[in-house]
Amino acid sequence: MLDDFLNQFLPSTVGGLVFGSIYALVALGYTMVYGVLRLINFAHSEIFMIGTFTSLVVITAIAPTAPFTGLAMVGVLLLIIVLSAAVSGGAAVLLELVAYRPLRRKGATRLTALISAIGASLFLQELFALVIIPWLTGKPGRNQQSSLRIVDRDTVFTIGNAQVRTDHIIVIVAAVIMMIALDRVVNRTKIGRGIRATAQDPEAAVLMGVSIDNIVRITFLLGGTMAGVAGALYLMEFENTVFNVGFVLGIKAFTAAVLGGIGNLRGALLGGVVLGLIENWGAIFLGSEWKDVIAFTVLVVVLMFRPTGILGESLQKARA
């Protein structure tokens, strides 16, 4: 058993970083919305799903006969990522407008908003399964949809017995760039100051001239954009999607947000990477079919012994 772990440790680490990067991008949406509204937006997993199908439509429209290389690959990837981010961001804003804003204006409880989030999640899944996917692809909406390969999976370099391929590098680098950009927006811009002020004390933020509606809209837009990028990277890496692709992945991303300290952007990044690594390392001993069990066990353990998450303490101090 120990020999198997040592032989598979480096390849599993590379795979864990790839999965963790995607988890982290989706987790950013959960943690931003929770930070501002104290709402767990369970429909965020469907925003990710919308990103995967946007990418699928773009790839199908381009219809490459072979994977792209060089500048053509960069251009195609940028097009897919930008369009997926735009559509998912727009869907997130629409979701907030329809499902959450009326409740917020009526002073509804958090439980009511949570139920609305679950309902919106199920509604979007069924809408895509019954209407959108058949219309887009001409195939049954509940079937898995395959994507063409757009990036060659060449080995760029090796670390021990681990092969680091082109697609691995693209996923990790793109995720890191997006997370750094979001961190800079939140911490260095006027919009970011408004988001942080609203998260810390909404009443005081209103007195200082901050528009809560605008801040909430921007928060959903930024979170949806991250989910759209994650959807594009997911489809490029795994080359398939389905109407409920975001269900399990969304719960894992939520686990990553809780693990890192929900409401903390850097905590979401850390939680996503740590969860991806724990999953893959655990699968060496237990098998890949146990990955979901491992992830949800991590969630239970964190809630029992460290409910504030890894970076939760600094978050609490920031709000003190």
C-alpha cells in the first residue's frame, strides 16, 4: 500500500492541483455571495453548468477538425473563456434579480432565501434538461454531451513519474490569473471597497452612500464570471458535460469554501487546492470511486472541529 502511494503521489498531486483549481474558482462565487448576503447560493452550481454548455456551444460552432496549437490555441481559449464568463456572469445577475432580490426587499429570512436557492438550482437543471440542451444540441437533454478536443495533451515536462501536460498547465495558470485578478479587484478598487464595506457592516455602508443593490449585483456578476471560467476549463479538461454536472462539483466547491473559511477569498483558493489534493491522495488508498465520500467527509470534519475554516479566524478579526 505504501509503495502504491509513493508511486502515485506525484501524478495524484498534479491531478489534485487541476481539480483544486476548478473547485477554487467555483468556491469564490459561494464565498463572495455569503460574505455580502450571508446566503449560501446553492444555485451557483448551475451557473457553473451554464458555463460548461456555453463553452460546448462555442467549440461546436468553431468545429475544429484537430486540436489547436500556438497562437490559434490561445485565441480560441480566450474566446471560449470570455464568452463563458460573460454568459455565466449574466445568468448569475439574472438569478439574483429574479430569485433573491424580491425576497431581500421584503425582508425575508435567510431560511426563505436558502429555500429559494435550492428551488432555483432544481429549476435551472430541469430547464436545461427539458428545453435548453435539446434546443442547443438536438440531443436528449439528460444525456451526457461530449466536446471536441481543442488542446493537444502533450507532455510539457515531468516531475519524477508525473507528466505535466499542456491542458494541466492551462487550467492551473488560468485559474491562478483569474483568482489574482479578483483579489486585486476586491482589495484595490472602489468597487472592492464597497463589497468589503457591505460585507462588514451593511447599515454603515448605506450611510456612507454605498448602493447595496449595485454591490449585490456586482458580487453576483463577479462570482458568476469565476464560475463561467471554471466551466470553460472543466470542459476543456474533461471534454464532456451534462445538465447536472454542477451538482456534486458545486457541493465540493462549497466544501472548499468552508474548508478555507467561507467569506474569505484567499480561503476559497486555499480550500479548493487542499480539497483537490486530499481527494486525489485519498483515492490512492481507497480508489477513485471514494473521491466523493472523501470530499464530504472533509466537510463534516471541518464543520465539527474547525467551523470557521483554515483562514476563518482572520475573517472574524476583520469583522470585529
